[in-house]
Amino acid sequence: MEQQRYYGRDLICTQDWERDELEEILRLARKMKEHRYSPKYTELLLHRTFLMFFYNPSVRTRQSFEAAATELGGHAQFLEPGSMRLKSSNTAGETIEDAAKVMSRYAVGIGIRILEDRIAKYGDGDEFLREYASWANIPVLNMADDKFHPFQGLADVMGMRENISEDMRGKTLLQYWGHGALARSWCSVQESLLINSRMGMNIVLAYPDGYDLDPDVIALTKKNCQNNGGSFSISHDPLECYRGADVVYSRNWMSPRAYDNGFDKQKEIKQALTHPEWICDHEKMRHTNNAYFIHPMPVDRKHEVTDEVASGERSLIYDIAENRLHIQKAVMALTMSTEW
Amino acid sequence: MEQQRYYGRDLICTQDWERDELEEILRLARKMKEHRYSPKYTELLLHRTFLMFFYNPSVRTRQSFEAAATELGGHAQFLEPGSMRLKSSNTAGETIEDAAKVMSRYAVGIGIRILEDRIAKYGDGDEFLREYASWANIPVLNMADDKFHPFQGLADVMGMRENISEDMRGKTLLQYWGHGALARSWCSVQESLLINSRMGMNIVLAYPDGYDLDPDVIALTKKNCQNNGGSFSISHDPLECYRGADVVYSRNWMSPRAYDNGFDKQKEIKQALTHPEWICDHEKMRHTNNAYFIHPMPVDRKHEVTDEVASGERSLIYDIAENRLHIQKAVMALTMSTEW
Amino acid sequence: MEQQRYYGRDLICTQDWERDELEEILRLARKMKEHRYSPKYTELLLHRTFLMFFYNPSVRTRQSFEAAATELGGHAQFLEPGSMRLKSSNTAGETIEDAAKVMSRYAVGIGIRILEDRIAKYGDGDEFLREYASWANIPVLNMADDKFHPFQGLADVMGMRENISEDMRGKTLLQYWGHGALARSWCSVQESLLINSRMGMNIVLAYPDGYDLDPDVIALTKKNCQNNGGSFSISHDPLECYRGADVVYSRNWMSPRAYDNGFDKQKEIKQALTHPEWICDHEKMRHTNNAYFIHPMPVDRKHEVTDEVASGERSLIYDIAENRLHIQKAVMALTMSTEW
């Protein structure tokens, strides 16, 4: 392994990394899962600090990143900027430059999570991470922003390879809008489109009118499909889209109007609940190619998917959740460790 | 030691464990106290994660559990569900099943603290823990719920054995209601009744009219006394009850009416303060068998007990507080470690 | 090194320690910076707990103390008393005696940060720390109180020695009031006056009328200057004071009237902003002896100092921020480790 190729790198979106680099992450994550507490891995970040900034709360992301640091011998600090004195657009405080430069003296890496309700418009969260990364001398990892969620995307791929096939080329992923009560971010869904299209899957993107995603991401996804031998299509039919699917990923996302007059979560939820036919259930799954079910969790059961499917024997949700840990350990080790 | 007997076990109430199993905990805790940072113990949870959920804030419990994980080589994550997205009875969110199953992939154990002001009615907190435990594949430890507080009970026993006698059979414990300004949970007191009655102590339970505890716990305590050679009595006289006591445990608890129209702490406090004669003081202690004073802390000085007694030479409060750490280390090691 | 001289000591203000003891801290910090993750240092607090109480939030202090514990092999618990049950002057709760005595059983040291908005009058924060220290059997470290900030003062000295001269005797420090939007504590500035006067520097203290500091600290600073061969003067001219300075430390502080009717931060800020001429800029720096710029951060750019100076090549702000970590590791190792 050419470790110097990875040392010091940021990971903000999988699209920023080469295909073979993503393969290296997946390979190492698999080994780390197999030998979880092996001394080969438990000293890679020994006594080192990883700083986690949660502008938005989180369950799995916090637990899995903090556990990842622990399992690599290091320590993750849990920081919530609400109780800190960082500068915002309209309050006095510290610049990102000053904050990032000092953190680079204390730590070996920074993770940041910032979603739609903490920003003024779509794209600001991702830009905030990229500004942080431009000033920091240590890797900045995206723990989910308003556009991308690279560790979720990699965990999805790892879970499908383990359970379905080592080679997902030619298989069809249905990326499906589930109605729901949580008005979710675009990040997991867009990351899935980008990474799975690069892995050679056929992509069917299905959602009701009015729920278009970022056109730049869609354009990139199409290009990825072309470059990697997959097909891409969009459907607005909640049932027809299931035909031929090998994997169904049913997940709510908010509409592009959500930011129009400031992020109004309740309005989004109300609107989403007018589409009860958009649910992944056993009846629809019967039209697939005996598909597996995936989801980044937390699952909004009875809206995005029925209990029967989510807890069914072809559901991969817990394996994928576990893979978050291993993928994160692999990336932290590759980008932050000097102990190889 | 038959380690496989303990691996994977939950500890929600000491009554759920056999007597000889409790003895094993106490024996190991004693050794861990004697050899606190010995390599025999500092690698038992090396690089492992323990998840602590504090639905209610805590001083000693948080400090001692987090230190316990550190001293065993692991790391405890401090999680406050107020800043997390778990499902509650009237909000969308994740099911306990999903949360518990994913945590079982990241961690080697889960601690939960949930008290009366976070639940609708008495018993709900304990039931919540038991539901968590039913889904989790890793041990669930009760860091205090509305009914029980097993680690406090074990620390009490350990402290009495160290300072009074290795064999507490036949000695008398006065479990005394102190008036106070904090409207305390029943958990410590009920755990004390259950565990000390199993240890063969005579139990005198004393409180003013209107402060009955859980009748199921009282019935179990009586049965424990019968089975282990101790006596059990209830007194409503704030002074007479002291006669013959070897240990006085003066602690406030709220009335069974506290839940009637939603938990109203201020009303409880106001009511409790109408009983100023219910205080453990030097004068009353003179009627005992030169008794020791115990308390789970924090002590509400001048209400539950006078400074003279709480800081007196027969007060065991700091030793018992310290023992929380050692007991918790012992249980975590027994139930979570694969490194024996 | 006579380690027993340091073991168990508190550090609340550098003035409480002997000169040669401060030199020992600085010497060890330098070695720890040079050999940051050397096994010589990473086991000094192995598996030990350091408790951090943040009555006020913090960026650098929290990150650097938590990283310091990690790099010494231990673990720092992040505690915010807002979510805890400690006694305050007008609420029931635990006494400092009880809290400190129990913590002494769990941990090897306690850090406390408490600033002006959490206390009733100037001096109360420092007194609170000293009361804690009187009850605790383990070291109490001042992570910034209303009067002093010893780790900042030591980091300043270390940064100047590294970048300017190993011997700062005879060089001139301009301690300058910068106008600003943050109404800052006196702690960093007063600690700087006390420690740099002991190091033999000439001190010029400059501020507009109405911004006098603690007269006791000023008297001590004068005496330190006399005892160590330096001069001391006060200026109220925002420009003239720069003449001859070797180091400029421009930092806002609040007025002594800030506590008059309860701490009113907004009123202080409004008042400070009426002095826009009090800013450290390139033009003023031209009158110095080619001075270096120092600041404890966070920098209030465009108020305390211009970007040109703060980010200029003679700015030492990032080095000094990094030194906080090394100084803290050195003091924690000296006062808390039994592993030498």
C-alpha cells in the first residue's frame, strides 16, 4: 500500500477520491472488521486526538466515530459548537482560519457534521467543510453535510458486497423516495447515487413530482453510469420502478423548496405525508428481482418502509450500520496514522 | 471463576442475580480496589466502548462509570438523549429495537440512567431498561432507574463489610426517611432493602405516614428476610426506630402520590419539609448500637442528616462513594470482557 | 528532578509557585514538545482520569486539556456543571467538600474554569477554586478563572523564548488594551503581568481611562519588576506606548465597573467600542523595536488587532496556542503522575 498517497487527505465526498483509492478503503475496512481488536490496528492512532464537531446531533455517527478512534488507540473529542465561541456570519468570534490552524496543532484529524437546519441555503454546509479543510493542516472528514455523506456511501457498498456480490456491476439499485415524518437531508441519497454509479450499478431514481435532487449531482451520476457501464433512469411511478431491482434503498428526502423561506421542517413533513403510496412494502418488493433492502438509518418505520421489509431476512440495515465503524476506522487510519 | 456464567449478563436489579454471583462481584471489586491500576485489570476492556445514556444528569454515576471504563482500558461515551433522535411515545424517531441492535455492533455494553421526571408513571423507567436489554446483544447495566440502583446497593454492602464486619448477618439496618429539599427517587432505598435483606440483616424501615414504598419491593424484602434469617419491621416513629440500629441510612424519598398528576417535584419538596423532626442527628444516634452512618450521596445536609453525623468519624459516605467505582469495574469486567 | 516537590500540588496562579519550579515546567514542556508521543511520556497518566469542570464554555482550553490527558495515556472527562447537581448559593445540592472529596477517590486531578458571568463579584471564581483545592486530596488546576490563567501565562513565556530569546530579561512587553466586541476577562492579562514581570521583562501597561485592573495584581507586578530588574509603567496614550516595545500583547478586557449591577456584557461591549483608536495595527507597530505580536486567542480581529498584524510573520499566536498543550502536559505530569 502506498500509504503516503492517503496521509493528510480530506474526505468530503467519495467523488473526490479515485476509484482505486475507494477500493483501498473498502479492502482495509474488511480486514479491520475481520480482525477488529488486533494489535495491527489498535495502535495506529495511539494517544492521538480526533476532534468531532457536531453542529447537528447524531446517534450512529457520533457513536461510530468515537468508537473508531477508541479502537485505533486514540480518542475522539465530542464537541458541540452551540456551547462554543466560534464566529458565525452575524456574531463576533473566531475565524475558521484561526480555529482550524490551532486544531491542527492539537489533533490528527477533524470530523464535521452540519445539516440543513444550521445553514442559510443548500450548499453552505459543504462549503463550510471545504473552507475548514483549506485552512487545516490535518484531514477534515465529512460526518454528513447538506450535500454528501461519504462514510455512509462506503458502508452501503461494503454491506452490499458482503451480502449480495463482490461485484455489483450490472445489478440494479432502486433509489426510492419514501414518504416520512422526518424531512431528511439529501446527503445519504446523493452519496449513494454517486458511489454506486461509479461501481457500475444501474440506477433507478424514483420520487414523486416536486422532489428533484441537486441537478449537478444528477448530472455527475449520469456521467458515472456512462463511464462505468451502468444505466440511469428516473421514475415518478411508486410501483413500476420496482421491476428488476436487485437492491431497494427507500429513504425520505426533503423537497428543493425546503430552503425557500428558511428551512421549515414542519411544512416539509406535512407535504411528505400527502404521499402515503410512496412506501417500500412487501407487495412492491414482490415486483423486484428478490431485492435486498438497505437504509442508512434511523429508519422511519411505517413511512419509508414497513416493519415486514425493514426487519425481513433480506434487510441489510444492521450490517451496513456496523460497517460505518469499519469504514471510518479505515479512512482515519489511512489519512491520519504515521504508525504503518 | 466460571467466567462464562457472567459474560453477556444484564444487571438491572441485584435481586435478578444469585447470592453467590453477588459475592463474586464483591470479591472481584475488593481485589480491584487493592490493585487498582494493575495490568491484571487495565486491559480487560482494552480499546472497547461502553455507551452511557443519561436521560437524567448525574455527578457520581457519570464520573465513576466513565472512570471505570478508563481503568479497564476502554472508553465510555457520554450520551445525553436530549440531544439525540431516539423515538419517544409521541415523536417520530428510531425504535428501541433498532437503536439497541446497532449499539450492539459498536460497543461491549450499555449503561442507562432514567428517573421519575423523564417518565409518565412509576415503573416505566425500569421497563424501558428491560426492553432495551431484550433487544441488545450486549449487557445493559442499570445506572439508576425509577425502581432500582444495583451498583449503589452493592457499593453499600462493600462499604459496610470493609468498615463494620465481613459478616453483616444479624446486624440491624435502619432505613430512615430524612426530610429534604430534593424529592429523591426510590431506587437507592429499594435496592438497599432488597440486597441487605438477602445479606441476612435485620431491617427497620422508618418513615412518616404517606411515604410507603413499592408494595412489591416490600413483599420481596420480607421474603428475603425470612429466607436469610433476618427480621423486618416498619416504624412511623422518627426517634424510637433508632434503638438497636447498627447502621443508619437516612435518605429522603418522594411519596407515592408524586406521580398522580404528572411528577411535581416542587409540591413533593414542600410536603417533605413539613416533617423537620425526620432528620438523623447526634441526639438520635445516641439511641443506636453506636451505629455507622451511610448514604448514597449527594447528601442533603441539614435535612436528611446533620453535618455532625455526615462528617463524623462513623460516617462511611466517602468510602461507599469510592466503592461505586470498584463495583462497576467488577461488573463491567465480568459481563463484558473476553480477556480473562 | 525532585518529583516529590511537585506531586499533589495545585496550580491556580503562577505567582503561587517558585521561579525555579516554573522553570522546571517550561523545561519539561519543551522536551514534551520535542518528543510528543514518546513512550517516556505516554504512560505517565496511564488509565488515570482527569476531571474537567467547565462552568464556562471554551474552545482551546477544552481541546488542549483533553488532548493533554490523552497524550499522557489518561482520559479527561468533560463536565459541564449546568447539567449537574452541585450546590449553589441559593439552591439545594451538594457541598464543595462532599464533591471534592469524592472526586479525589475517582481521579488524579481536577481542572476548573469559571469566569465573570458565572459569579456574583470579582474574586469569587478564584476563591471557588481555592475552596475546591482546600477539600480535594488531588491537584486542582486553574483552567481560567476571573483573576488568573496560569497555563496561558506559561504558554506565552514558552512561545516568546522559542521565537525571540531564551532570556527575555530587559526586553519590553507592551500589555495593550484593544477595543473589542467580547468584553474579556482579566485573567490572561493579569497572569501575563505577573509572570513576565518575574521573568525580568520591562512592562508597559496601556489602556484608556476607566479600565484599571485589580490593584493588588498591579502592586504585585511592580514588586516583581523591582525584584527582577525590570521597569513598570502605565500609559493612557494608544500610540506613544508602542515606542521601544519588543513584544505587543493586544487584548481587550472589561472595565472594573462591569460587576457593578451584575455582569452586563452588552453594556461593556458598547462602551469598549467607543475607543476605536485602541487597536494594534501595522502603523503603530512601526514605532516598536520590530516587535512580535502575541495573544491568547480567540483573536477579535479588526478590533483588538488588524489581520495584517495578527496573521503577519511576527505573530506568535499559533505557536503559543500549541504551547498550551505542552505546558498542560508538563504540569499534569509533574503534579499527578506516580510513574516517573
